[in-house]
Amino acid sequence: MRLDNDKYEDAIRRFVLAVYPIDDTIAIFEPVIRNSGIVGGKFLQKQRVNTEDSKINSNISKGKSKFYTANDFYVGAHVVINSFPFVLLSSDEHSLRYMEHNA
């Protein structure tokens, strides 16, 4: 996955999304790119993440938060995670089979 913006410095950045359907948590890692100035490593530790819709509608304070689930992530999906816009570019074979059978 990559950041969904037009910034020159973000053009080469790629991220690995780990989705844990058992508890609807996600983690994001950024691979190290040598000689790029990008440190890489953990971008988001494993946690449940609110969708942007629930933040905009201010349902969080009312206890009606909507969290991302495994069904929200598929190749081509546009998601906003902690104010960072991402687009999912590809997936491994196991995840593709999971998406086909469970989405």
C-alpha cells in the first residue's frame, strides 16, 4: 500500500498492512529503503482504528465508534488511517483467497 497523495517525497514510500480479523486490529510497517532518508519500521502498532466517518460524525463520544474490519481492506481500497490517506495496491495469495471467500 502507499500514501494516497501527490507529494514527491512520498512517491517511493510503500507500507505493509497486517490485518488481524480475529480482533479487528491492524498494524502498518514501512520497509527500509536504503539511501532514501526514510527510516522505515513500525508506522502503526497493532490496534483497532476508527474509520474517518466515525470521527467526522463525532460518534466516538457517544460510544458508537466504527472500527475498520478485514472487509474494509481489499486491493484498490482507499482508507484513511489516523489522518493518513492510503490506497491498497496488492496482496499476497493467502490474503486474496481470504478476501474472495469472506468478503
